[in-house]
Amino acid sequence: MAGWAPPQLEDFILTERLGSGTYATVFKAYRKKDVREVVAIKCVSKKSLNKASVENLLTEIEILKTIRHPHIVELKDFQWNKDYIYLIMEFCAGGDLSRFIHARRILPEKVARIFLQQLACALKFLHDKNISHLDLKPRTSFFLGHLPPAPPPPDFGFAQHMSPRDEKHVLRGSPLYMAPEMVCNRQYDARVDLWSVGVILYEAVFGRPPFASKSFTELEEKIRSNQPIELPSRPRLSLECRDLLQCLLKRDPQQRLSFQEFFAHPFVDMEHMPGLESLGKASSLVTEAIKKDQEGDAAAALSLYSRALEYFVPALRYEVDVRRKEAIRSKVSEYISRAEQLKALVASSNKALLQQGCPARDILKAEILAAGAILKCWRAREASAAARQHLKRPGSGGLSLSGRLKAREGRQGEQDFCPRRPSEEV
């Protein structure tokens, strides 16, 4: 609008508008003093919030102030005046996951898995603190940057979430990612976040959410339906990925995957996600492998070298310094060469034992067979990791928590939460 100007803050210069919704507008801003730090400032209009909503927002801010995690967007500070409440957030320049998906139509499974691991890491941190997000979606949830969701006031009932008067935003906004029990105003708990994770993963690998609709009526029918969510046959996905999707997208929350089952799922594979600890775990295993190698235990050394490679892949993916990355890669090549020599040695020994009549089940132990498989696919995984260098380093962005964040009472998250009207834009 001509002549429109952003709100004024004493310590910041507000520049471009990043996004806006019914209840808030987000600006890119610079801190006036020191190093001119870049931040994102969400300006929440007090006029749009009733007294209870303001108190609820302040409670959420208190929770956000205590949270520090590499995959969660940081709330740096907050201020207020007679017109606005200002949330001063970490700025993420890379754009949100929704734009990332739409620019590529669909994401390769291996790329989607990287985002999923980051999301799982953030959710585990929150779950351990008895906190639920309640508004996970690609526009506000992932780690290439984001626009935080507006903090909507509490509203109740299916019609409040699904008003035909706001059909444009409904068809693209929060109801597409919210669990059916939440949208339909049934009793719900923290497991609504797991449904949302399933929808996000579904959209990443198939290019559209499962409830994507052309009309409000169609969307309402899909949400109210008792039919199970069907997975498209294309593109082809691993059995682990399909299993996770089917377990997350259960309409009945009692049948849905639990948080512990989610964190332990083989597709999530949190143990091998890229992080600061990846290189340390790999190095520790290599040290053990060298020791076993020097002791002449070829089979144990081979197994340890191969297990180390499973951590070197995420370590290389996480490392951004070119020299350090090349140094790691060079060492890994040495370990691969030695592991291949050990594999040949073990195979030769096994052949001799077979000729002596030893039972095959005592020779071809599971860990040795697994080590051979890991060595075989290492170079393919390395090539795949190189192809994904366009992805930003994990931790450069984060999960946006403002808007629906709630502390849970009790470890199992049995407390009911009041649904609120979704805001799609911010």
C-alpha cells in the first residue's frame, strides 16, 4: 500500500516485509548498534488479540526464551508498546521448506530424510521438555529458513478451523497438516505433532499433502473420512520410508506411532544424522578398528571400519570447511582400502574353514556380511552426499516454535490443548 511504513523500534531498522497474516507481520531488520546483526522481527498487533490471547502469547514467549537448540529458531528478545508485541527472532535467509519443495516438485527420498532427521532432533528436544509444537507445516517448520507462524487467538470447533469464508487460506494452510482429531475438535494430545510430521514427509516425497483439495467441500470430506491414507505407487520409496508414512498417518491417534517409536524408526535413523558428534563417533570406531587390526583380528577390525563409515558419511555432510572435508575424505579413502583388504582376508579364511567342514553359519556371521554390504555401498553414498551439497549445513536454520507452542503436563502429553484458528501466511 502506498505510503505504508513499518512499525518503529528504537534499536532496530526494519526493512523488507518477509510475510504477513491476519495477526502479525514479519520484517527483516538490522540492529542499529555493534555489528548490525540481521534478525527477523514479528510484529503482533495487539488490536487483533483479546486479553486472554495476549496472556497466552506472553506465556509462550517465556517458554521460547528457555529453548536453545541447533535445529530450533532462536527467540533473541521481545518488546512491546501500546500497539504491538515484537518477537525478535533468528533470521534464516534460505527460505522455507514449502518453497524448497515446490521449486523441485518433489524431493529425493535421501534429501527428504535429511530434513526429517533435523525435525526429529528438534522434536525430541521438545518432547523431553514436555513441549508440543501443534502447528508443524513446511512454511514454518523446517531448516532452510522460515517465516514464523502468526499467533492466532483461541477458537473452537471444526467450522472455526475450516471457515469457507477463508477458503483460499484453508486450502493451503494449517488444516492440511493438522491431525483430524484436532481439526474436528475431538480430544487430542501431543501425538498431533506426529501426524503433521507424516504430512510434511508425504508432501516432500510426493509433491503434495495427502488432503490436497480443489474445494472446501472436498477438503472437509477428506478430513472427516474414515478411509486410511493411501500412498501413491510413484515415485518408488524404500520400505522403511513407506512404513514410517503409514505409521504416522493413522487417523486414530491410538494406532499412530508413538514418539519413542518415531525416534527409533530405522528411516529416521537419528543415530547417523549429521552433527558435531558424527566425526567423533567415527574416529572412536576407527581407533578400535586399528587396535583389532594390529592384534590380528581381521573380522573384528573389518566390522569396526565398516561401522565407522556409517558415521563418516554424515560427518562429511556436516563439515563445511573445504580443507577439513578433504582431509576427512582422504583418511576415509585409506580406511576403505584397508577394510577392503581385510574383507578379502576374511573371505579367504572363511573359504579355508569351509573346506575344512566348519558350519557356514559359524563363519559368515551377520556383522561380517553387513560390513561387506556397507563397503559395497560406501562410494554410492559418498556420491549421493556430494550431490546434496546444495543443501545448507544442518543448524543454519531451524524449527519455528512461536504461535502454538505449549508446555505439556506430565510425560505422556495427556493434557488437552485448545485448537486455534490457523494462519497460513505467517
